[in-house]
Amino acid sequence: MTPTPPCVMTFAATDPSGGAGLQADILALASIGCHPLSIVTGITVQDTVGVESVMALDADWINDQARTILEDVQVAAFKLGLLGSVENVAVIAEIMADYPDVPLLIDPILTSGRGDDLTNEEMQAAMCELLFPQATLITPNSLEARRLAFYEDNDEIKNSSLEECAQRLLDMGTEYVLITGTHERSADVVNSLYGSNALGANSLNEVGLIKAYHWERLAGSYHGSGCTLTSAIAACLAHGLTMEEAIQEAQEYTWQTLKNAFRPGMGQFIPDRFFWARDEDEGDGKDGVSAIQH
């Protein structure tokens, strides 16, 4: 028999453009050699320009989809994206509580790339109170980090630093926070990893900064880069890498998908999650996650 690849369960809404959401998770997980188990949390009407509407699935459907698979298949990691409703957040939190030893990665999606609101204040509060305490890693961009860190007092957002946001998110119970810096005004994109146990020899400061990763800023706007990154980290963890190894490999993979992105419509570019399969020029440097793809 062919050995079974690591299985990763993702909870996300569909994206008919194939750029983000459930489809992005499936592509990224498959590209890095995992078998995706996909739980549909909602159905969206969207294209490469933006999201027009979201229909959340009933929480009982979420529960039944996940429980049925979990009784059958061993899961190596969980990845959460757009969850659709407070009820869905609550039921997923109950499911996660039954699997405390499986890494839980959360991409806390609040808006689309165009800025369309995809969650409300009640959903943000539910994520912070029910899911973040169980999370191994959350991966907000800088805008999301500020909103989530101060979900109880939005007036404090404008005066907050990313370090303060990271500490507040860690205090909610998550083990690691990776804040991505695409939206910051810096020459390079700086992604910063913080950890709740980073106050030892490997810490760079008192806040818990483990490492700052600098990446060349690419021109253009991309649809589904956050989904790709978090799914890639989940895939790397499922293959047995440590958290820091997984984050390094996943960032390299994601950067390459953006460098090789294509524009099928009139809106954003879509990351090419199978860039390596279309690279006929060996030795071209496109070897991100090469150690675990094959």
C-alpha cells in the first residue's frame, strides 16, 4: 500500500475564484504533500476583486462534517480560516477541545483584500475568548492584530504598537503569534514571530519576540496569501517540523507562490501554489519546502 500522507483538517468558506478560502487551503496542503480534509463553514460570492456576500452554514452541519471525519481519519493538524458565525466559532471550539494534542493554527480573517468586512464584533470576541486560548499559532496581519488585541476597546488601536498587540494576543492563551507585515510601511515585508515561552535565551526582548523575518516586498496585490501561509505552516508541522522550522519553510514557500503569481481576472493576483511543478528550469532557486515536497 502507498503510505498515507499527513492529513490536515481545514475549516473555511469556499471561494469560487480559487484564490483564497477552502480552495487555497486545499491547494497549499496538497502542494506540500499533505492530504486535505476540508470542512465547509460557508459559501461566498466573490471574484478576484472582492467578496460580495457570505452565507454561513448551520453550526450543526459544521459539527457533523468534522466529527464524521475525525471518527475515521487521524489528523496531524487543524487550520481555521473564515468561520462564518458566532455559532460556528462556538461549535468548532468544542471540537478543538476534544483534540488538545493536535496543533491548532488560526488565520483570523476579518476582511477581504478589498476591505469587505467578513466578521462582526461578536465573532471577533468569540474567537478571542473561545479559540485563541486553544491555539498553537495565530497568524494575523498587522491590521487584524490591532483589531483583535483591542476587541474590547477599539479606541486603543491607534496608539498601540505591534509588540503590545502581540503580548495581548499571547495573554489570551495562544502559544505563538506570527504577525505579518504586508500592510506596514516598510521597505521589506517584516513578519514577526512571538511566543509565550520566549522569555528565555532565545528571546530578543521582553515582549517575547522570537524572530523577525525580512522578505522582499513584491509588487501587486494578492488574493489568498494569508490562507496560503497558514496552510503551509500547518502542512510543515504535519510533516514533523518544529514550529520555527515550519514557519521558515512556509514563508519561503508562500513568497515563491507570490513571486510566481498569475492574474486570471480583473482583480488581484492569485498565488501559484504549484509553482514548483511548472518550473522546468532546474536550479532556478524555486526550491522552497523542497525537503518535504517529495
